[in-house]
Amino acid sequence: MRPLILALSLAVVTLNMGNIAEAKAWKSGPGYRTFVIGDETKPTNDPVTGGFLLSGGGDWAYDAFRWFTAHAGHGHIVVLRASGTTESQDEFYNQVKGISSVRTFLFTDRKASYDAKLLEAVKKADGIFLAGGDQSNYVRLWKGTPLNEALDAHVAAGKPIGGTSAGLAVQGSWLYGAMDGGSITSPEAMKDPLGSAVTMESDFLHSELLTNIVTDSHFGVRDRLGRLIAFVVKSESLRDADGKRYAHPLVGLGIDEEAAMTVEADGTAKVYSNLDGHGWLVQGGEVHDLAPGKPLNIKNVSVTGIGKTSTFNVRTLEVGQPSFTRIYDVTDGVLTKQNHWSLAIHGGAGVIDRGDLTPEKDAAYRAGLAEALKAGQAVLDTGGTALDAVEATLKPLEDNPLFNAGKGAAIAADGNVYLDAAIMDGGTMKAGAVAALTRTKNPILAARAVMDKTRHVLLAGEGADAFSIAQGLAQEDPSYFHTPEREQMLVDWKKDHTAMINPTHMYGTVGAVALDSDGHLAAATSTGGLTGKQWGRIGDSPLIGAGTYARDGDCAVSATGTGEYFIRDSAGRQVCDRVRWNHQDIEAAAHDTIMSIGSIGGDGGLIAMDASGKPAFAINDVGMYRGAVSSDSPVIRTAIYGDETLK
């Protein structure tokens, strides 16, 4: 038996060697050349699952390509191209690795798209990859052919398809075909979006997932935003010309040159990048005076950056934790970014009834709020970041003895002032905080330094003081922070611990939330804590997720009140979770959170801001010092009493 088994084994090996030799010998056909690397006779042992790889056209982000080979079951990939030779297959096999074989078909004539042998290889492929080059070649060589049908069948069968550069550009339901032999620039496309040079094609590749999407590659490097907006506008006009009504408008999806996006069968997508590349989701806008030969005029185009930490779904177009959210206009063919921003602040909450404050004190508080808002407005109005804005906003409040932060802070039981502050960047989710500072003039600057200069989030006590000094921040003698009013509050507290402090300024924490023109959120909070606090007490203000929190795409929060309860109920994070997971609007999320805190015995208030810049002020007490200003409403507005609207 053993000689027989050996003979059979040798026969199988001989047969396989023959198949491999035959595959290697296949080098051309009608209208194409072909190349192969690896062993096409190996079985595909892993599951094959559908999806799309959209690569921006630069150096490959290998993790994305490994996603593609995994979805191809680590089996056999077919590369289709109309220029070059074996570049893609060599990179797949030798750099990405983990696959059995890669066969390339180099098209030189349309008749190749009818070749039975080529079509059979495409049908058997576990994954198909469309190489870069000139997408007009793909349209001319493949559209309306059996190969076109085979590509659609491949996707319908739940197998992955990918592409880079031109191979990305042809995957959308509408595509820029570059049929005139050129590659139109953004200024050219916006100059005449309905012109003959904007050669949009449809009815090519058909995939349910990428329906209503116009794709483009080499995005950030080649400044292609303007042309993608023009592509979407022209495609909409061509689609609408058939008289049908469509449930969803077209959107644009651009991929940076150094990035790649993978799309699962359920629509969930992820961006990979060797550097800081993004996907660019382009949607919406109001078109005016659209006509052949006329420049593009469109307002309020939403452009959302999808980064490596973002979530995205091509079905719902929802983006979580976007890298940026911008609004653009095109006026007479010229693209401009709107400087859309928003800022809101609080100066503490308490039992503030009308009549509790003298007219002079009322005016002084409003002037202090207005001064702080002006400082943040100056940053945002010139294109500055939300992070810089909240920092700048809190400095005047820390310098103003009316507020319980910095000068005029509450005095602890031992007669000293201990200062807390925190700041958080919603874009990066980085944060910095300090607690129990004793000499730093502006604690918010120390919190920012912790975020920017250390690997830590919260520094406290002597270590925080030493760090602040080492950073060269302004220091003051402890007496600087004391005011006669705060001294009297401590005297009153020592007489009767239940009396606490002046009810018109029971919780004097100051805070700010902001949205900048790139759609980034930030929050900052600063406080002296409670009068008569003991044993090194630290409240919610410097605790990320309690008194301070920011997350792009969701919200930014700064709280003021009985900090112990805000800590227990994770106030800041709770607001954002209500927005993110319960899909509440910002007002409902803020209100329900402050009511939740009230239900366990906590008093106070909070300010919050959503991803669009809408502010919310939630109070379960009688009043809160507060204010807001924005690019849409640039006149500073303030309020103090619970039943008062901003004015």
C-alpha cells in the first residue's frame, strides 16, 4: 500500500506543479496582459466577507490593506489596471502579506472585458482591487461590458472590492470620469460646475452601500474640496433631470492621500492613516443661480472630517468624534470657510432672587461676565481654537474678586485658599487639571500646562505648586487671593457651619464651553471650592467627567454646585452620554442631568454645548451667573436669575 500512496502523492504534486506552471505561462489574452505571484491552486480556508477599501492614492496604510486581505479570506486577489504592471500585486504579496496569490490584469483594449478566461478569473477571485491610474480608461474599457457585470456580481456575492486613487474614484454611484483627458482642479470645477469639463458618470459600478455617494481621492494634498462640491452639485443636476424623486441627496466622500477607509457590509467605516489623514464627508448646502457657463454659488455646505478615532456609517452618514466640522460657502466660484463659533460661560450658581443683589452689584456681575466673554470672543472671532478660547475666557474671571476662582476664592477651614481648575479638548480627548494650588494667579493656565506638558491629567497639592512654578506661571503671595467678603464668610462659617456662605454666591465656580470654526469643542472650569472646606477636600471641578468634560460630536460641559453630588452622578460625562447614546438634544440632556443630581440631594447648575454650538443652561437652584455669545449672535448676552433669559 505504501508504494501506491507514494505514487498517488507524487501524482498530485505533479498535477499541482502542472497547474502552477500553466498559470505562470498565462501571460496575455485579447486586449490584456496578465501577471501572477503566489500559488493560485491553494484553497481559501478563511471566510470571505464583503466590504469596500477606499485608499486615497498615496503610500498604503497597511492595516487597511490587511483588513482587505482578511475579508478576502487570505485567499486570492485579482488586480485590475490600465497602466503600470505588477506594482500592486508585489506590494500585496510582499508587504501586506498573508494571501495565497495575486493576479494582475493590465487592460489595453475594451475587448479584454469580454474574454471568457479573464472573466472566469474575476468570478473566482476572493477580492478585487482596482489600481490607480486614469479612471477614464476604466470607464471606456469596462462600462457596459460583461466585466462590469462581473464586478457588480462580485460585490453582490458578499466579496470585498478595493481601490486606490482612480480605483477609489470609480467606486461611488457617481464618479468624475476625467473623460476629456484632463484632471480638473477645484477652481476650474467651481468656475463652471455644469460645464463639459466636469465629466460625471453614473450607471457604472452598482453597490447598495455606496449609493448616493460621490468619491474622490488624493484629497488634502491636492486641494480637492472645491471640485468635490462641484461634482456633487453636477451629479445632483444630472440625476434630477430624469424627473424621478430620490429619497436621499447625493453626498461627497473624499479620502486624503495618506489615508484609507474601510467599509463593512453593515455600513460601519473606519479610517486608517500613516500620518494624520482623514475622510471628508461633504453634504448639504443651498445652491443658487445654477446654470451652464456660470460659476458655482452655494451656501452652508457641511464638511465633516473623519479621522482615525472617529466612527462613521455610510448608510446613516453619522460621524462620531469627528476630526473637524466646518461650514463652507462658494460665492461666484470661490470657496470660503465660514467662521462659525459659539461660547457660553457660568460664574457660579446659588440662591439668587431678584432683589438679593443691589443694582450696582447686579451690574458688576454682568460686567464681569461680559469681560470674560469678550476675551473668548476675541480668540474665536479670529479663527482661534475652542481650547484657547475657554482658557482666555476664564482668566478674567479668575482675576475678578466677585467670583470664586483665583482672587476672591473661598477660604478653607484652616484659613488658606486652595485652587482647583481643569480644561479638556474635545477633539483629542486630552485633559489637564490641578487641585489645591496655593499661589498660582491663574489656575486655568496650570491646568492647560498639565495637559500640554505632562503625561498626566491631574496634579494636586505641593506637586501642583512645584509644577506651576517650574512652568514659569505667575505666582502670588497667598494674601492676594483673600478679600474682605470671603474673610467674613469664613467668620460666619466658624460661628455656624450650617450657615455656609452668602446665598447669593453659594457655589462660585466659573466655567466655559466653546465650539470653534473647525467644529472642536472644549470645556474649562476653575474654583476656590467651598468656604470652610476641610482635610484637603477636592470637588468636582478638576475631575474630568464630573465637573468638566468635552467630546467632539457630542458636547462640552462645565458644572457648578455641590461638587460631591456632581462627582457621584458623573455630571459632565452624563450629559454627553445622554446626547451620544440616548440621542437627546442638548437642552434635554442638561436638564435631565441636573435633575438627576437634584434627586440625590445636589444643588447647582451646569452649562453645556452641543456639536452645532447650541448652548444649554440647566439649574436646579434659583439662579446662576451665565452668558453667551456666538458668530450667529455676536452681541454678548448675560443672565443671573433663574427665570431670566439671556439679554
